[in-house]
Amino acid sequence: MKGKNFGLPQKHRGTEKIGDSYMYNSDISRQHRSPLMMIARLKFSSLSQCFCFCLMILALSGCTLAPEYTRPEAPVTASWPSGPAYKDTTGKPGDVPAADIAWRDFFVDERLQKVIDLALANNRDLRVAALNIERTRALYRIQRAELLPSVNAGATFSKERVPGILSGREQPATEELYNVNVGISSWELDLFGHIRSLKDAALQEYLATEQARRSTQISLVAEVANTYLTLAADRELLKLAQETLRAQEATYNLIRRRYEVGASSELDLRQAQTRVDAARVDISRYTAIVAGDENALTLLVGSPVPDGLLPTELNTVTMLQDISPGLPADVLQRRPDILQAENQLKAANANIGAARSAFFPRITLTTSIGTTSEQLSGLFKSGSDTWSFIPQIVMPIFDARTWSAYDVAKVDREIVLTQYEKAIQAAFREVADTLAQQGTLGDQMAAQQSLVEATAESYRLSDLRYKRGIDSYLSVLDAQRSLYGAQQGLIVVRLSRLTNLVTLYKVLGGGDSE
């Protein structure tokens, strides 16, 4: 469709007598008219039909060719697994979902709360996630702005030499042309929803980054808490090793004095020395482990953690009681990683609409109004106003790339759908594994506590028999080793129980709200 430029002569209806002559009313008012006002007051009667046409196109372009979105069925069972490892996996009517429990209400320890606050303020991964939100928001605004025309103002000046054979004169002529205009350039009328589909895809990508930030925060809160608890457990193990070393040194000194007077054999002395050296090895090992835990916590927090906020042992850390797992259908659809995968699925669905629209005509519009004159002083004078209206329609006839692009969009959606289903299955497994561990940790805790008590009594009796000369020091040595290992195991089980609570809170979607 071709466009034409028209010069519209100015028409004056009224005149007014001034002295012995008549002047047009428009000539009188032009004396008080600025150049910008001249452009604004150019006659738009010839363009009214064009703008009405554009409004009609806009009214018809509210739809897209994207397929209707329906949330896929979750490829998991409607309830959590059951069996010997699972206990109390069914929720109760009054239970509060983990996603609705603020992390301050779950982590009630004040020092841990302050450490989490520092992490939320300084962690670099969380900052990157927040910056990604700002970036995708700006990209969405760019794509949304494609629905609106871009209005630009321009001014041009051209000067050229025209030979006499072309100018109609015997001599060559130099022509000058000045132009000032305001207009719209190549505005696509989104009749078949191409731009709207791309805008919808950009919106879903933006929402996906918001869910990614939530997921990053949930993981950060849980990781900070687990690292904090691990540091507390390792410090308690270090303290246990130090206490064991002091006890072993006292025993070694006692046996050495007995050896010096001939009451104990050299074998007893060397056996006692082995326990002293073993305790020293454990102290060196746990000292390095504690330092590594502190470094890991510093990295997560993003800044050095004050010593007053660091834990001393697990007993000083208070936590919320057990939380209800709820139902899979309710829990999994509230996890931000699954919501992120669903947003990406919706974006892929919208891209199919953009690919479909490529099979239909594209309509673009270029239009402008302005003023043109051969002299600079002639701009904005009567008869110098111009306008142009250039609609264009492009009808695709044959382009093999269009079909390929459509196939790519459909395959991309299938890929994202598979990733969405896998995200649900992975989340289901995370919750199931955590529930299985939770169901057995209670029995482990009771058994380990009983083991510590039994080995402590065994050590007391063995030491008493040795001092009375009834038994050798080897039985005392074995009882000490068993007691030390049982005490270490109890600390590890207690740590596992606390980290299991944190992990369950995380996999159920808790930790986003404060």
C-alpha cells in the first residue's frame, strides 16, 4: 500500500479592514503565534479518519493466538508415602502450613535471628537475584511499550544543485528545503497479537525471576540456619574432645605414677598414652572444622559475624516444634521453585502465540505532520503545513523459516513442561526424604541416649574393677572408647534432628516471609 505526501493550502474565511486595506484574520493572529503552537494548530481534519481507523484497529487487537493455558496435572500421588519410616505424615485441621510461618516465628533464637538478618542484608546471591528482578522488569516494560507508538519530532535541512535541464531553466539552480515535523514511524498495529504474546512471555519471565528470588531467600535462610547449627555441634564436639583429653591426661598421670612404683605395667601406661594422643588428634581436627564452619557462615552472611552471635553448643539454640507437612497438592503448588517453573511454562505458551501470528499479515503505520518551506523564515507561514499517512501491510506468502520457528516454539513448550513436571517430582522426593528421616530420628535419639547411659555405666564399672585390681586396664580403655564414641554420636543425632526440622521447613516452602 503506497502513501502520498500532500501540501494543504491554508484557507481563510474572514477578513478585517485595517486602514485602507483588508487583512485575513489568520494573518493578524499569526503575529502572536509561536512555532510550536503553529505545528499544534495545523489542520487535523484530514487526519481524523486516519486516527479513527487506528482506534478501531486497537479495539480489535486485544486477543492473541496463544493456546489457552491449563495447569498440567501433577505427576505425583495425592498423599505422602507411608511405611515404617513415616510417622504422622497426615496434617490436622488446625495445622498452620509451613509457608505461612514466618522465619522469625520458626527460628526463635535471638542470636540466630540476627545472623539471618545479616545474611538477608549482605548475601551476594540474594542481591543478584534481586537485581535479576529489576532487569527482567525493565525488559518487560520495553516489550510492553511496543504496543504504543513512538512519537518523534525532527527537523531537516537539504541543499542541492539542480542542473538546468531538470530545473526547467537555462541555468543550474540551487534549491534549499527546510522541514519540521512530528510523527509516528513504523508503528505495528498488533491485530493478531504478535506483540501482546511477546509481552505476555516477558511478563511471565519477570514473574519467574521473582519466584527465583523467593527460592533463593528460602534456601539462604535454611542454609544459614544449618551452618549455624553445624558450627554449634562442631564446637560441642571440640569441647567434648578437650574434656576427654583432660580426663585422659589425668588417667595417664595416675598410671605413670603407679608404673614408677611398680603397681602398673608398661602396657597399661602405653595404652593410656594412646588415648591421650587420640584426644589430641581430635582436638586438632575439630579446631580446623570449627574454623571452616565459621568461614562458611561468614560467606553466607556476606560479612564477618560478631563473636557474640556465634553459638557455643547445640543446647543453647532454641527451635520451633515439629511442623505439619500438609497435603502434596497444597504444599507443592506454593513452593517458589515450582511456581517459577510454571511461569516459564506460561512464557513458552505465549511464545507459541507469537509464532502463530507470523502466519498472518503485519500492518504498520507511519504518519507525520509538519511544515516545509524553501526558506527558513517561511516555516510556519500560511500554506507551508504538510502531512503524510503511510500505512503498510505485509502478507506472508512463503517463508520456510516461519514453520520452523513455530515447530521450535512447540518443542520448547514440551521441554519446559517436562522440566515443570520434573520440578514437582523433585520437590515431592525432597519432602518425602525429609519426612522419612524425621520419622526415624526420634527412635535414633532415644536409642543413642540409652547407649550413652549404658556406656557411661560400663566405663564406671570397668574403672572401678581396674582400681581394685580385678580387671586389666584394657577393659577400661575399651569402655572409654565406647563412651567417647557414644557421646559423639549423640551430638550428631541431635544435630540431625535440628537440621531435619530446618530442611522440612525449607522444602515445605517456609522462609520467605519475615
